[in-house]
Amino acid sequence: MYKVEVTHNQDLSFSVKAGESEFEVDAKGKGLTPLDAFLSGLGSCIGVYIRKYAEGSKLKLENFKVNVSAELSREPKLFFQQISVEIDLKPCLMDERRQKALLEFIKNCPVHNTLKSNPEIEFKLIC
């Protein structure tokens, strides 16, 4: 099971603890915003799957970048209407067949699969 603990600091600032790691989230933009953290999770997961593909295929993919951008709806209920992922592999040393295989492989990223699956989210108050 994966678990994170989010603790309110002050105003719109929070400490996020995941295992032994900790980082700050601030909705006013004094660090990662919650939406930045969400998109960075997707981009990082895709990055892990790019590395897994490269290792399994004996490809040398170093220093690549995954750029994730999204459009937020303009009216309530706010949500990302579209998320775009751009993978910069320059210089690209793969033929078209391998490129397609890589794109199919990275779609196995659990964050991507979760977004596509529209998971049920349960809320519970502890008072």
C-alpha cells in the first residue's frame, strides 16, 4: 500500500511526507502547488517507465526530459480538461517501430492507468 501524510503548516502551506522523504506544497505558489505535484507524479512515473524500457531493450537513453502540461477547466467543478505529455529524447536514436513500442510501454505507468481508470475516492473524517 502506498501512503502519504499531508500536514498543514500555515495558510495554504503543507508538508508532505512519503516514507523517509518530505517536501513542501504551497497553493500560493511558494513552492510546488498541489496541481504541480499531481503533474510531477505523472511525469516522474512516465520517466521511470522510459528507463525500464531502455534497460530492457538495451537502449542508451540518458538525460531525457518529460514535460507535462495541462489545461484547467475555467468553471467549477475545476479539473484538468486535457493533460499533454511531451518526451524529449534528443538525440533520438530509435527507429519508428521502437518509438511506437516505447509509447505503448509507458502507458503501463500506474499513475497513467489510475487517471484512465477514474478511481473511486473515499473520504473519511476523523474527529
